[in-house]
Amino acid sequence: MTSVDVLSEDAPFDLLFSEAELEAHREHITTFIEDTVEAAGADGAVLGLSGGIDSTLTAFLAVEALGKENLHGLVMPSVANAEDMMSDAEGVAEMLGIEYDVVEIQPIAETFFDTFPEAADDRMAAGNVYVRTRAVLNYFVANHENRIVLGTGNRAEAMTGYFTKYGDQAVDCNPIGNLYKQQVRQLAAHVGVPEELVLQTPSAEMWSGQTDEDELGLTYDALDAILALHVDGPLSKSATVRHLGVTEEQVDRVVDLVEGSAHKRSMPPAPSALDV
């Protein structure tokens, strides 16, 4: 797969790396994983496997960094998960030769729904229960085996708050957290992730049929570009619109996501110190 293959035909901006930059990022991330495990005095890492590109790339890089014997994968399906995604997750584990367990989380989630049934039909609340249940299981296994928990979040998701608070970002580190989604796909292709996984439609699978881009309200390529040039970069809103060919509403949407999710990227607030 070439670098161009990971870009959609209507991508407004090219954020792809050169071959040399890809190798530099690969080495930088694997060293980061190795150093993080060592600094924690841990014996390895636990990783939730979804079958999506973010967890798959993280798994490939973690095996490079730690060796297959030091990564424990957890596949944690619920009724919201598509069967092919879960089979992809198991396929990744088997491809890499890592130890993995399949833990059905629906019975666990149902105990929450039974305890507070008036919220069980709230799609967002119920979806977050699934995500937070996975986080608890990741740490349950990691604590027992003296491992750290690897996160799978990328830069686009982190900046826009596209994650469950105390859920999929309840982790010890995010190895691919500095990469925009476009770059995640490119690096994944570079390290040998199968093409069908690189190009699949991203979904958090919080409920059946859910996709990331529907939830975000724009494509990842457009999101990446607006973040890179306007939020992270120097361009004004009008310059961003002209340069990328996006709408003012799309730029405003991204800015609102970033500003509205600031609380997810910081420690819970406490009152300021009181001089008495």
C-alpha cells in the first residue's frame, strides 16, 4: 500500500509523512512504550483490541517494543459490536502471536442497566457503560499481572474529546496520541497492518451502526486538516476556509468540539487555595 492510498479523493489537506519520517515515528513510539513500561517497573502491557485501526496499530507497535510475550490483548464484545470487528480483533491477536482473552461484557453491563433501569434506554449513557466496563477490565488484568494499560487514542480524538471520560482514555499512556488519523492510517500501512483494516470505517461501536464520522459531523480528513491548520496552526477561520475548501460551519464545529471537551483533557477541578 502506498502513502497516497490512505487519503480519500476529497481530502482537503495532505498531512502524510515521508518514508524517513515514518521510520522516525515508528522508532520514537516503540521507544516510548518500552520506556514507559520500564519506568513503571511493569512486566508488560495490556491492550483492549477492538479490530479498529487505532488499537491494531498500537498492538503492532507494542509487540515491536515489548515482544509478543509481554502484550496481553483483551477482546471485549457487547451486543453493540459488529461480529466482523470482533473477529478482526481476534485476528490481529493471532497474527501477532500475543496472548489474548475474549470477555463478553454484556452481562456486566446488564447489571448496571438492571440497577438503574430508567437510564438503560439512554443510548449515550448505555454506550458509555460499555466503554467504562472495558476500562475496568483492562486495569483488573493489568493490576493482576503487573502490567500497564496502553491507550489507543489519536490526536484528532484527544483534541475534540471524542472519547468517553474515564473510559477509553482511562489508560497509562497513549502511544499514538500525537498522530492525526490520516497519519495513523499511513503508519499502520507502513508497519504491515493489512489493507482492509487500514481502510475500514472507524467506529467506537457504542451502539449498533454507529460511526465516528457521523458522530463528529465531518470526515476525519477534514477534521485533521482543520485541527492542523487552524486549531494547532496559524491560519484564521477565513484563511482555513479558503485554503481547505471547507465551510465556516465545519471550522466552527471543530472549534466547538475542542473548547467543549477541555474538561476531558485536564484533572478534575478543585477550588483554588484559600488564604486564611
